[in-house]
Amino acid sequence: MYVGARIIKTGIAVTLAMFLCKILHIEPAVFAAISVVVNMQPSVRKALHNAWEQVWIHLLSVILAVLLGLTLGTSPLVTGLAVILIILLCNQLGWSGGITIGVVSIVFVLDSPANEFLPHAATRSLAVLLGLGVALVVNHILLPPEHKKKLFYELDRLFRDASTYFLDRLITFISSASLASYIAESPSELLERLEEVMNLYEHSREELTENDNPLLVERVLEICRGFIERGQTIGEMTAQRVKRRNSPDSPLPVDGLSSEYQMILDVLLDGERKLGLWARKVSIGLNQPHAVEKAKEDVEYWAEFDRVMDSWQRTVSGVFYLRAMMEIAVVATEMRWAGRRMKKLYDLGAFTGKNATTL
């Protein structure tokens, strides 16, 4: 069973609020405890951002509840009317995140005995306000979450592992002519880690500032998903390719690969090497400030790829080779995608405010 920081903080804050109520003779203390639970935020940044909003909502709710209680009484119908009014008011003011505390304040106040309405309303309002204050202080001081720090660490690891997976699938495809069999394993572990990092990003969103380069965070997540999904596609295609090449009716020449086809494999291997260099460069750049390069696409490389591809196409024909051409075209497209994305990613800079500088 996992016990997170928010669970511990909530328990401590409830205990502290009830003790303070006893010391200050604010009753009932349970109202302060409920206020703590309602106001405990998942992050320090969110708690500080919402603090004044919650205070104003509480004050407006108390004023509304007291006015309605004095004029219309404290019946359930009045309570329901007050709840509707505070919800409408919060939405109008853009304070929809504090509707819960507003409703809680109204219910607590209008639940006061009719014969001693004002004294009980004042005491209950103080209890709710005390709970709000305790929640804010505890959330700020005790066990502040480190979602952001962990996010950057996990993103760096995920990028390295996802890019390695993609490059390994490329190598396997290029060397598939020497394989007697091949089974494409599902990247389930990488996909699970991707989902975990995306959940971590959702929890960290409130903590990220412009200096933390949030655009870079989103782009790293996108390229990691692309590496995994495209690498999986290449792996499945390689498995089909190996099976087709080793089938009894395969029209492959008995003396091995043609020189034209070997040239294509050599060019693809060179492209994989270039991508590997960019992957390492980006991985380092995620954590270190660097200059914007605005690197262009390797026109000479792709011109050479087109040349050897055209040379091979002139020597073969038939459905078997047509499939091979299509597979190579798919792999080349994925390599081109990877190169473009990593160059753009590099120019976005580094995490934690260490953005790239323009040359």
C-alpha cells in the first residue's frame, strides 16, 4: 500500500487544526478538520495560487449565508438557494476551483441553531477559516512535493531508452538478411514508463513555470512516443520480412545480396549512425545550456539514398521486391522524421530554465 506525501500532510493538518480549535475554544472542531481536507492541494504552487481565492470565497459564502439566514431563516430550502447562488457567483468570478469550500462554508453556517444563529455562525466560520489556514501552512512547509525534479529526471531517462529502442529496431531491420528468424517483442515496459511520465507531467503542470521550458517537456514526451510506436512498427515489419525471405518460395539469389541492395543497406546504416549521434547530442542538451544550431536536413545524405535506391530498382522486378522497396521506403521515412524532430528538439534548449541561446 502506497502512502504518499499528500496523505501524510492531510492527516497531520487535520490533527493540528483540531488541536488549535481545542486551544482556542472554537467549536465544533470537526468543521476545521473538514475544511483542511477540502483545501489540501496537490502542490505548493497550486496552494499558494489558490490561497486568496479560497479566502475570498469563504468570506463571500459566510456573508451570503448570514444575510440569508437573518432574512429568510435556516431551512433546507434557504440552504439550497444559498448553494445555488454561491456556485453562480464563483463561476461568474472565475473561481470555479473554490466552489467546494464555498458550499461547505454555507452549509456549516446555515446549519447553526436558529435561536443562536449569529454566535454559532461566527464560530463555525472561524473553524472553517482556521482549517483553510492550517492546510495552506502545512502544504507549504511539510513534505513539499518534488514532482518537477523527478519529471526532468524521468524524461531524460525515457528519451535515452526510447531513442535507443528506435535505433536498435533500425539496426535489426538493416541486418535482417542474416537472420534465420525474428520475433518482434512488444515495448510494453517503455509504454508503461511513458504513461507514468505523462501522469507525472500532469501532477507537475502546476509547478512548471516559463523558466522550466514547458514546451520542451511536451516535445520530449511527443518524440518519445514517436520513437516507441515507430520502432514497434519497424520491428513488426522486420519480423514479416525475415519470415518472407526465409520461406521456401523466396526468389532471393543463392549467392547472397546484390551489390546494389548492399549499397542501400550501407546508406541506411550510415543514417542510423548519424541519428545515434543526434540522440546523444539531444540527451546531453536536455540538461545543459547550449546554442541554437538551426541544423538543416542532410540533403547530401538523402540524395545519396535516392541514387542507390534508384540503382537497385532498375535491377529487380516482381511483387517480392516491390514489398522490399516499400519497407525500405517506410524505414527511410521514419529515419527522416527522427532526424528532423531531434534537430528541432535540440534547439528548444534545456530543462529548468537553461534554454538554448541564439548564435
